[in-house]
Amino acid sequence: MNLRAMQAGDLDAVAALESHISPGPWTRNIFRDCMQAGYDAWIMEDDAGVLVAFGVLSTGAAEAHILNLGVAPTLRRRGFGRHMLQHLLCRASQLGAQRAFLEVRVSNTGAQDLYRSQGFHEIGVRLNYYRNEEGREDALVLSLSLLPSVNQLKEG
């Protein structure tokens, strides 16, 4: 697998994957705008150069927000989403964030399980946050401290 910064030439493939996996997908222009705004945008490719996963992260004021993370449906449950998430969290720490936030669809239990397995916990709900086929769907707001815990400090 190859993990690298998203480039303008990746936008069509990223937007195509996003439209395939999300009921309310980001457009190519939204991904482009994120890159132009200086957000951390990453892709993961297989050895043949085929897009496997993507992630977009914003940071500021000691906080990080995972704005979007997607994995090709046929490649889920193989660790690619976990690897991308861990990479984004590492980048957030490198950029000075002390806490990470994200939203996840209430219906996306697979993603919720992934985020919780990495230490995220629910701090709220955004009503009617996401678009879907039926209209709107709530989002869970999850948070994770990026600071070392007291136990980690004692062990180190």
C-alpha cells in the first residue's frame, strides 16, 4: 500500500469513490476546496495505483477535525480505514492538535466501531446533519484526546 498526500490529479478518483460510498457525497470541488484551503488530504493506493482509501483532516486552535474518511466497499474490514485513521491522528498530533473530533452517521455502525476501537467517545448528536435517500440523518459527534494519558506518561 502507498499512503501519500492527495494531489489535483487524484480528485476525479476520490470523488468517484466518495459518490459510490456516501448517500450525500462530497463533490470533486469540495475536495479541491479542502486542498486549496490547506487541509491535510491523503489517499491510499494499492500496488497497482488503484485508490483504496482517502482522508481529509483540518487542524487549528489545538483541535483536529476528521472531515471525511472513506474506504472502497470491497476492501473494507482489512485494516485500510484503521490505517488511514491512525495516520490522520498522527498528523493531527504533529500539527499541534490536542483533541480530535469527527461526525459519523448514526446508521454507520461499522465506522462507529472503528472509531470507538481507537478511543473515540460520543460527546453529542447533530440532528439532521447528513443527507441521505430519505432526506436527512443524524450524526454522532465523537471526540478523542490526543494528549498522553497519565498511565502512558508513567510508562514512558
